[in-house]
Amino acid sequence: MGHSHNNKKKIWSRREFLMRSGGGIAGVALASMLERDGVFAAEGLLNADQCGVQVPSAFSPKLPDFAPRATNVISLFMSGGPSQVDTFDYKPSLTKYAGQPLEDLIGTKFAVRQGMPGPLMPSPFEFKQHGDSGMWVSELFPHIAKHVDEMAFIKSLYGRSNDHIQATYEMQTGQIRMGFPSVGCWVTYGLGSESSNLPAFVVMNDYRGGPLGGPNDWGSGFMPASYQGTLFRSSGDPIVDLETPQNMTQDQQRARLNALARLNQMDMEKYPGNSELAARISSYELAYRMQGCAPEAIDISAESEATKKLYGLDEAITQPFGTQCLMARRLVERGVRFVQLFMGGVGVQNTDTWDAHSNLVENHTLHAKESDLPIAGLLTDLKERGLLDSTLIVWHGEFGRMPISQRGVGRDHNPGTQTAWMAGAGIQGGQAIGASDEWGYKAEQQPVSAHDMHATMLHLLGLDHEKLTYRYSGRDYRLSDIEGKPIPQIIA
Amino acid sequence: MRALLVSLKPKRAFLTAFLSLVCAPSLIAQSESPNVFTHEIRPIMERTCWNCHSEQVKSSGLDLSSREAALAGGIRGPAIVPGNAEESRLYRQLAGLEGPSMPLGVPLDESEIEAVKNWINSGAEWDEGGTSVVSSDQFSAFATDVPDSARQYWAFQLPKQQALPTGSNYDHPIDKFLEAKRRESGVIPAPSADKLTLLRRAHLDLTGLPPSPEETEAFLADTSAAAWEHLIDRLLASPHYGERWGRHWLDVARYADSDGYEQDVDRSNAWRYRDYVVDAFNEDKPYDQFITEQIAGDELDVTTHDTRIATGFLRAGPRVNFREKDNPERRWDYLDDVIATVGRGVLGMTVHCARCHDHKFDPILQKDYYSMTAAIFGYVETEYPMLPEEQAREYLLKTSELDERVSAVREQIRAIEQPYVDDLKVARIERDFPVDVFEAVLTADKDRTDGQKLLAAQVLTIGVPRSQVDSTMSELDKTRRAVLRSQIEGIESNRPEEPPMLEIVTDGDYRYTPDRAGDNVLGCPECRIKPEQPGSFLHDGPGRYEVPPAPFLIRGDPFSPGPEMTPAFLTVATYGEPLTEIPRPNGRTSGRRLALAQWLTSAENPLTSRVWVNRVWHHHFGRGIVATLDNFGRVGDQPTHQELLDWMAVEFVDQGWSTKDLHKLMMTSEAYKMASAYGNDANVQNDLENHLLWRYRPQRLEAEAVRDVIMATSGGIDLAVGGEPIFPYIPQEILDTAQAYGRWDNQLDGPEVWRRSLYVYRRRTLSFPFFETFDLPDQNITTASRNTSTVAPQALTLLNNPFVLGQAELFAKEIQERAPYDVDRQIELAYQSGLTRLPTVAEREVGRQLVESGSLTDLTHVIFNLSEFLYKR
């Protein structure tokens, strides 16, 4: 592109420009457009047909450190903490030792999050082996179970906090304290955007509300705010302030934008070498394109009936999360780098999230039913469209649950271990990595930390987790901190 | 991978064995065979090399934990050539013969460098144990002093009164210093900006509000030589000055109106601290006093509500606000929050990096960290009635006495209700829980299996609805209970009305912290850890208050306490022997925080004045002389004009720590008055980033200022100063994304919420969307300088946000009233109010087209979107 930024005098360092223009939403192609009068002409870009067209840009995407296995991520966060011993971590010993105190078996005292510990409680759900690999899955996930040969199970993911919020921060940012950038930010920071019409990092919440921990779960912490996830709503306008207000016509908006561009252009000439002003002008162009493209990206009306059925949109119980999974696929197709879905949202915590303190059977049956078919549909759909190899799917919660009962009906929090799984990205499926102890209480073989999980994700995206650093307050921070290591079986 | 795992195991064992010896260095020395490596080299390596060059952490590929690894070397080649120190990189870099000098941070002493040289020359032998990589964390308790060389670093030297550079054409000292540096590089300064640009710059800078057309006229009319000074004086006297500069300090103080975390409890009186800060700036409270009040406002000889409110600084960070007593690590996190804030905010040092080990880059010892935590270890958060001192004490005594009486009667009520509650519990368990649970409850305690005991204990903590208790209770018991209840009413009728309660910090004993808001959320009093012996949360005589034991924490682990610490400060920045405890006449607090405050604000503290002067400079000039405002250490940016910084720091202290004088000093320089619209290719070649200040640096307004300037321009702004926070409208769908807890009293858009952005409620778990879009910093940690991004969501907000559009309409309406039917005049007025200048011919043309084909609102809305509108330039 003859008028790309490269031909202009380099005023900022690349890093500074990316910071200021926001890496994530960087797509900038201003020069040629500015030379025309009326950038925002009626025949301009506010046309969904053109959303697939990538506007060339000198700034994004950025190059990975080595050949990536995947270019996009869909992260499925199960808010509230699903129970490993009732889903993917089959523990016959719970039946054998049912009703006995765990303390006697492991020989140490321990604390639980809510009140006092109960005795061991067998899973009320039936487990079976599935696929060629013979992975154990409980009856909660009949549809996901069909994909086990494509899934790598991490049976020893542990955390450091038994508090929802702090545990969620740890899984999302690596740190249990507030104020650190989330995985999606790091990925956006490392790889930039593939789309010049959409944000690079999109978040969608459960229909019942946001996850425990709120916007800090996808926040940018000490990084510039532009790296944070952009929250898309699954109904109405996807982004706040995206749509032109009702009392303003498109012609009126175009007139304002054209006048604005001319005045800003005149102003810029008074400030030689100030590329921030150029970036501001182009940010209006991207805003204009997003107005057309963001609604198109999540408009599922054009999808076939068969596709909708695949995601369970025809059933009330699967419709909400199915819609989000389908939107996630559409976003990935359109170049969104990182899609973060939250399953479970804060309304009534014990029932609206996986936080099954008081009724394990009812709670997990509901949430599994809501998500099983949609997630299986997503895996099938991505595979059929040839996107599964380039998309990493990650599934986990903030922690697992205790193998002991809470008042005979529920399970308390357990940061000691949970089962996470990854699929896509060319990962060897049908394998179980690490293991919890006999009771599913603590990670025993190959314990995997959030730092390890994050290092693995970065590696699959072609980023060297040791080199991806951000300098803040005199220290080069890493998502994987100082001890994270990619999981060898997954990156093999 | 396998090799690593195998080799790690024996080390772990060594580590564990070692922990118990941490504070007994002599034992270690005796247990090793006498050897040069063990006695001389190993301590150096442990302290300065192995943090970064070990088997686990190989900076530059180099592992110095074993002879083999050191000989193999890193990406630069072998580190050691045995027998030849001069050829050994290790020695060369330690001795500064080759860059980069090692270790980062504090250079070794001459004698240590000599020891390394001799050791290499004699063959660089490792003795037994040398391959055991023990992180220096384990040894930190030993390091009690820093080498003298560490004190040579510029920021730890006391600033000296610098002689003004000579031979300059400038009169102003600041310009003399700047000119000297510019000359060295041959860059040419920009000419002065025009009067209107300067007027707008000064207004935005000092008050965060644009000049009104009347103010503009008055300034233009003042043709005296002192017009500029008059303007500065007038702005410094404005109450809006304190709002603007108070906001900068609130960034440092990580201020918010809620606790954060899961419950995000409302801090209903936090705003009083915010107002305290605003007032402090408006009064030009000397900075040393300002800091002292915030660190130790409860310990002063004369305490007032203001000084007590000031301690809100210490507790302004995020807090979980429950289960504190059962989670000792939380208290350490709070202390760390305070240390980090004082360190980065006041001292410009990342002291908190030394929580688990000696600082990796700066000469800050882990010992320093725990000496400083000892200095604040009395720290407890409490509430204090906003009443005259005697009345306040009376109020506290009275309420605690009433509380005791009420709880005694409550206990009697509970005794009456308990049998009914128990019956109802059993009924509920039978109905709502599985059979095995019910069986466990029915089985007599002695016959229960271990598992049944657990189940029974768990399930018996369930609650039953109050209405059921009432409906099953006998009439007699109801009557008895009613009598008791009326007793409570009688007691309560004596309860004094609750005055506003100040959210303060004082000394106390954290082990007796009363239940917090969130303790009831858990609702399991049986699960709480009880104190080992009776004691009180706040000390109220007899005798003097004693600080609870403040331990050193091994590796920063709250469950691995080391020796008890006495208070002290940063070793490397301590001159003389400052007091570490200043006994208070009333004996209620320790006086340790007062001593800390005195050290911080002493003329013998090399950091505090420099750091503040630098922050003020940053806000005026867009970049600090030290660009990393919160980090004056080795890995922070080095000063561009150290002599100037030191000169100003000395002036500042000599002139009585007056921030207003500092503003005037900086703003009366020619450097401040330079144009920003100035190009010079040669300058760009020499100094791309404008470090030498050859033109004024344009700065995008902060989030709050963008909103304020919009409202001030439209004329809609309500400029009332101080008071309770406001809650401007947030669409429900955004509120839905936040967590369930936390306060937001959504108010519809309108004049009641058109107050300055400073007053918008700061909720930790939900940023106000407009602010977030314009780079509101994280509110949970002290902010250095704000980021400035230029992204599409900012454009969307300014284009489509209903508040912005409403303000554009208001702006248009106001102009219309002043100049009906006269489009040219309307355009002029829009430019004068919006941009403090008249439009150019070309701009008039664009404006006219816009207004004539649409409306005046089209133009006023466009003005809010102009780059020029969003910048101080």
C-alpha cells in the first residue's frame, strides 16, 4: 500500500505507536483516504458486505515468535467452579470410602471455604469411558463425550485461592490480586489484531449476568486500557455507544464526520510529526467501520437452520449459550483474535453459576445441559469449516470442588485441583495429562498452575512466553510470571 | 526436562533443612569445610548473582550455579576462564571493565571484586555444596546493610543546592538549566506560544476547566508585564485548582469509594478523604505536613478531624473486608498495599519488590521491607465519630456499653428460642436433606461414625425461617421474649444518634478485629479462629499501647515468621539516626508512624522532595524529568536534567514545601510558555522524543477532564465543590455485567450529575464507562502516570454517547440565545467557548456549510470531537 505508515517519517517507536493506537484495535489506513474529500462518503464503508474486506494496515497483525499452531482462541470459562469429580475426573474411591472423613485418609487437617468439612461423597453421576481413547466422562456431558478423542484433559490444574474472585483473577491473569492484565490482553498485546473492523479481544457474558470478579476478569491491569476485552452483548447493539442515536440520521452523522475529518486534518498540519493526531483521525474511521461490522459479526440470522440446530438454538435450555458459541465462531471467522465466553453469571450465585454448595445434582445438571450441546456443536462446526486446527478451545473454571460433601447435598470450593481441557490447535486429543490424588482432592501427578496453562496457550499461538514481557514500574512482567512452563504433552 | 526434575529433588530437601537455620549464620559457616568459595565467593553469588543466573533463571542464558555451567557460559560466551580473571567476563563485568556492569543495581565493593579476581586466578574451584542453588531468599535475613557504593547512586545522595548555569540568555533558573542541555545537543527552542494558547494551557493545567469568554476577554485586556503572573495567581486561588490537583494525588493514593473484591462494600465516608485532599491543595498545605497527616494524622500533637481523615490514605486501597481474622495472609497483603503505595507514591522506590527477597535491582533489603512493616504494624482500620474529641470518646464508650447490654439480653432471647429452632432444624433436615444426613443427626453423638459427626456438625449450622420459630413458640415463651425485647428497646432508646463516622487508621491489635461487613456473609461464627488470649482491638489504657509482634517473613510467607522486627526505614536512604518511635503523650498509639512520617519529610530524606517536584513537573510538562514517576531506581528512567531537579527540590524544601510556589516557579519559565505547534527537522534528528524540551509537549486531557471540559463548554456544569459522590447514568446492560454486590445509585442524566468528574463515585469493580474509555487507570494500585490511548471506542463515545450529544445540544442552545440568526457570529462564539480562539477563514467555511445544511448542534458536536478540544497544548 503506497500510503502506508512506512512511507511516513517514523516519529514514534513501533511499540509506542502500538500502545497508543491500541494494538488491539489498530487497523489504520489513513493516508489514501485523507487525500480524498469526504472520507465518510455515502458509498463508504458502512456496509456489512464489506466487513470481510481487510483494510491493509502497517501495524497489525504483529508477527509471532515462531510458527503458531493456532491463530485464535475461544476460551470457555465456567464461572462458579464445576466439580471435577462429577464431570471428567472419575474417582471410584469416593464410592469405596463414602461417608468417611477425608482428613483420616490423607492424614492432615484442611479448611474449606464455607464452614466445616463433611465426609467423602461419591458422585451422583454415572461415568463411562468414551471414544477410542477411553476417556472417562460423566453422564452430564453426553455430547461433549463424543469429542474426547479431540480433547486433551488436564487433570491437575491447581490454584492458590478458594475465593471465587481471587481464583478467577488467577485463572484469567495469573495473579490472585486485582490489577493485572488478562490472558486476552496479553495475546492482543503479543499478536495484535487480524481484523481492521472489529476489536481483537471480545468478551461475552452469560445471559444471567457477568461472572464473579466482573470487568477485572478481562481488564488490562497495568497495560493500556486499549488492550482490554471489548464486551459484546449477545442481543441489541453489541457495543455500548456503537449505534448512531435514533434522533440522528446517517446523513447527519456523515456530515459531522466529514467536517470533523477536514477540521482535524487542517489542525494536524500545524503539528508536524505528531502521529497521535493521525491516529485519532483514523480511530474515527475504524469507529465508523465498526458501526457496520460489529452488528454483522454477531448477526446469526444468516446461519442455516442446520447450523442453528447444531448449537441447540432450537431448544430453550441451550439457546442462550448456543447463541454465544455460534457468535464466537463468527467472530473468529472474522479475525477476532481472542473470544472469551463466560458460562454462569451472577444472579443467584448458588444456582446461576456452577457454585454447587447446596444442590450439586440440580445445579450441575442444569449448567451441563445448558452448555453440553452448544460446546459439542462448536467443536463440530469448527472442524467442518476447517477452523478447528487454527483455533484453540480452552475450558475450565476458577477452581474445582471438594470430594467431600457439604451437608450431604453440595460440594465446597477446591483450588487443589480441577480438570481443564483444551482442543483444536492441532493438539493431540484423547490424552489425560497429570492426575489428582485418589480422591480428586489435590493435583498429584504433574501439577499444572495457571502460569503453566497460560504459557501453554501463548506457545500454541506462536509466542515465546518468556519473551512476551511488559515493562511496568521497573519490572518486565510476564503472563507466565517466573515459573510458568508450557505443558509438554500439549505443545508436543 | 528429566535431568532438571532429578536434580531439583535434593535441593528441595536442602531448602527445607535450611529453613530452620535461616537466622543462624554461624551454624552454616561451621558446617562447611573451609574454602575460599564457601567463605568468600558464595555469599557474593547468593546475594548478587543467583537471583538471575541460576539453573532455573538463566538471564542471558547464563547459569552461575555450578563450575560447569559457568565455564559453559551464556549467550555472550564463557563467564570464567580459570586462572585468568582479566579474560573472564564474570570479573570484567563485576569490575566495570566491560558492559553491562554487574550486578544490576548495587556494584560490589572493591574488596569483593578483588576476592572474585583472586578466586578466578587461583582456578575458580567450587567446593561441596556449591552446586546447590539456594535462592538468595533464604539468606536475606542476613543482609542488614548495603555496601557504601550503593549510596553513591544519585537518587540516594541528598540533593545539593546546584549553582545556576552561567552564560545563558535566560533569566529564569529553569530556563538556564534547560538551555545548558539544549546547547550541548544543538537543539533550538520553539518560540513562545500566543497569548490565547497560553491562557487555555494555564487554565486546563491548574483548574482542569477552560477559560470562559469573559475570562478570556479580561486576560487579553491585561496588557501589563505581570499579566501572566496575575493569571497564575488567580488560577491558584480558585477552589477548582484543588479539585484538579487533588485528583492527581488521588491517583497516587489509589482512591476509590468501595472496597473491591467480591462484596465490593460501599465506603460511605471515603469521600471525606477526597475532600481533605482537595482542601489541602487549595490551602497550599505544605507537602511535608500533607504527607505527615496522611501517614500519622492520628498521632500528631494536635489531632483534628482533618488529620484523622487524612489517614484514609493508608486504607484507600482494595480490601476484602471480611474473614480477615481467619486469613492472616490478607493482613500482610494490606500492609504490602500500604508499603507499595508509600514506596512508589512518596519515595519513588519499588520497596514492595523486597517482600520475598532482597530487591533484584535496587539496594533495598528484605530487612528494610519488614522494618517498614514494623513501623506500620499497629495498623488497624476503624471508624471515628465526627464529634469534638471529648464527645467522641463519650460516644464510643456509650455505644460499646450499650452494645454489651444489648447482647446480654439477646443471649437470653436466644436461649428461649433455641429449643424451637432445634426442633425446626430437625424437621427441615428430614424434609430437605438426604436420608443419610438425617440419620447422622438423629444418631446420638457418641454413636456417630466419624463421617456422621462431620455431617451432623455441618448440617446443624443451617438456619430456619424466623416466621416458623414465631408460629411454633408457646404463648408463655412469647411473653417472656416480648419482655426482653422491650428491655432492648429501653436500652436502645438511650443510644445517641450516630454521627458521621470517619474511616480512619490508627494503632491497635489486629488479632482482636471485630467482625467486618462481610463476616456475616459467611454466617458461621463457629468456624472463626478465636484469639488465644483476651485482649482489645483498640488500646484505651491503662498503661501504654504496645505494637503486636511484627515478624520478618521468610520468603514473604505469612506462615513462615522469622525474627521479630523493630521499626526502621530504607537503609540506603537513611542519613544519621532518625527516631523510629516517638512516644505519644496519651499512650494510645506507638508513635511509629509519626516517626516514619518525620523520616519521609525530613530534609535528610533524599527522595521525597525530588519525587514530588518531579510529579508536579510531569503534570505541567507532560513528562517527568525522571519519566518513571514512581521509580527512581536503577531500572527506572534516568533523569534528563538531574541538576535542575535537584535545584528545584532544594528550593522547594527551603521555601517551606509550598506546592503553589512550585507551580509558579515552573509556569513562569519560558519553557512552559513555548509553543507546541513547532516543527524543526534538525531538532527531530537530535532529540526525537523531545527530552530536552525544545517544544511544549501536547497532552491529551485525562478522562475526567474530557468530561469536565465538555460540560464547562456547554455551560451545563455545576461547579459546587466537595460533598457526597454522584452516580451519573450507566445503561442497565452495563450494570448487568458487573457483579451482584456493590453500590451504584444510578441517576438519570441531568443537571444534578453535571458536577465535576472528581465527584463521580469510584467503584472498584465497575469503572464509569466514559472514564474507562479514556484510559482511567487501575484504581487498585498507586498510579504513576496515566496511559494515553487513541482508540475507536473513544470516537464512538464522543460520537454517539447520549450524554455527549445532550451537552452538544445544550452548547448550541446557549449560543443560539446569544446570537440568534447570525450564523457567522454563532460559529465565532462556538470557537471562542470551545477552543478559546476565533475560527480561521477555512474553518468558518466548514462551519458555515455544516450549520446551514444541518443545525448548530452539528457544529457544537463536531467541536467536542476535535483533536484540539481534547488536548492541552
